[in-house]
Amino acid sequence: MTRFRDISSLILPIMVTMVVSAQTPVPPVAKRVDHVQVWHEQKVNDPYFWL
């Protein structure tokens, strides 16, 4: 039992530190480039045309 306590006393602080320091990832933001096309006499704006 003391061995389990020794191991848990080492692992538990590491796990708590990992959980506390974890941050939610932020998705990348795609750049917008103005692009207008004319389809059948209607203007269509597509800022993500370059993708």
C-alpha cells in the first residue's frame, strides 16, 4: 500500500498540472479576399474563392 501511495504522490501532481495547463485549441482564421464573378447577369461575391 505504501508503494501505491508513493507512486500516486508523484503522478497525481503531474496529472493535475497537465489538466490545469491545457487550453482549448483555437481554429485558424481563413483570410478573406474580395472576389466578384458575374453569373447569368448576377454578381456573386465569394470572399473564399481562393480556397
